[in-house]
Amino acid sequence: MEQAHERKEQIQELSSEKQLMLSYPPTDPQSYPWLVICDGYDKERQTFFSISKDYFHTRNIPEMCNKLIYTSCDGWLVLKDIDSKNLCLLNPTSKEMMQLPTLEDITDQFDCILTATPSDPYNQCYVLFIDPPTCTFSFCQLGDKKFYKQTLQANGSVFVQSATFHGGKIYLLIYFGISGSLSYTAEFVGGEIRFTKLAIERFDESFPADVVCYRDYLIESCGELLLVNQMFFGSYRRKIYGFVIFRMDSSKNAWVQVKNIGERAIFISDRSKISCFVAENGVKRNSIYFTMTSSRFLYVFDLEDDTITKFLPCPTVACRELDLDWVILK
């Protein structure tokens, strides 16, 4: 009887240890981002996929349940509760969480930038949400009681195509209708945003005849600013034709096409875009890893031979109601 009782206690102890482990993300170090797949009725399940190891870890992290990942920065996530719209910063590894003010008009289509981690010694941690169709910028710092709003004033129809944080500034690509796309910077100065139009030649917007539309991504990449064009074709605009990459050349004030990014890789999803050097084998360098809305597959575009391959990172996740994001854990 005593042995059976001891065995039961050991099983319960192991079960508790496993449950605790499953409430944290994986701790395996890697130089590139994890693909995080959130699924389940209440987004209660998080699957972390490692490309180099071709292995996935399934977790149930309570702090990420029923949450939407907007963006990440050095291990910190910006999360929104799907029901209440409450916003917070979370470090899933350390379990540190910081509440943010309410943003009543937030939607899933907002872009988001986290400029630094909460421990930034220069107090430059800003959370910025961008409403693309209205060019409205909502921002706050830790401790603020509300989000402050500012709109980029412009004549005619404007639309924020993409935004990223690079070199201490926010870079914006803004569509001005028949005038095409123009580049701006945004800086936080004295409690407001200061916009500056850049005198940069517009990139070549001519594409192959089969391309019916494209999407732009501004991406900070190892000290460089890249502009990635994702080209679509087909009657439903759902098929990927390929990608074209430009690099901002400050000396020429122009976007210069790049056909090789060397030892780097680019990782793109609906809400996240990351580029970094890749040290591990098993990750294709000079390539773009990307996801498609409502698809479980992970796609890879090889910049050298312009080919696209796909594979299923995790066969156990749901086929519907899933979110895929790239996150660097620390």
C-alpha cells in the first residue's frame, strides 16, 4: 500500500512538472525566429516550430490564451485579448506582463511597432498602432493612462502600406494614389510624432504581366532597410508569383534592387516581418519564409532560382481559425 501511495505521488509530481513546463515556451536557443501557431477554440494552444530542427513544441501558455500577437521585440510580445480588446506586453519566457491603456477602435488590421523592450535604459519603449486606411497613429509609453493619437495630414487618398523601426526611427511607405508610394520617417519628439518626407526615388513598380497586385513590406535587416514586394497572380489574387527586394541606398537616395541577401533569411506573416543572419544548418539562407492567411503550410521562396516550396510544419494544428506569427524568444 505504501509503495502504491508513493508511486501515485511520484506520478502526480511528474504530471505537475510537465504541466508547468507546458506553460512556458521552449528554451532551445536559435538565431532566427520561431514560427508560433495559435489555434484552438480560445486560441489556448500555441505550437512553436523550429525550422532547423524540423520539430514542433506544443504548449498551453495561460497568458497567451485567447490573445492575438501583434508584434514582438527581443522576446517581448504585444498582445490583444480577442474578446475584451485589453492590450498588454508579455515576455512568455520570464512571465513578465505589463498592461497597456485601452484602445477602443483597435482592429486586427492595425499594424503595430514595439520600438524597444520595457527595460530600455533610454526610456525609448513606445507601443505604436497604425490604422492604415486613415493614417492614424496611436502611441503610448509604459505608465501612460491612454493612447495618444495623431494623423498624418495629406491631400487625397492615402494608405500606410508598411512600417518598420530602423536606426531609431520609424520608416513608413505610404501610398498616395496616382502619385504612387512615397517614403517617410516618423520620430517621437516632445510627446508627439514628427513626420518627414524622404527625398528618395520611387522604386520600380513595373511587374510581369501575370502579376495582378502586390504587397509591400518594409523590413529592418541587420542594419539595412529593405523593401520587399510580394507579387500575386490568379483570378482570386491568392497565388504567389514571387518576391522582389530593394535596399535603401542613402548615398544615392534611391531604392536599389537586391538579388542576393547572403547569409540572411527573411520571415514574413500577416502581422510579423523579421530578417536576420542565420547560423544554424537546416534553414535556407538567401530565402524568404512566408505564411498565407488561413493556411497551415509554411512556404519558402529561394531568391537564387525564384522557386517556391511548401511544407507542413505541424500536422496536429486545426485547419481553421489559426494564427501564424514569427517571434524571437529570449
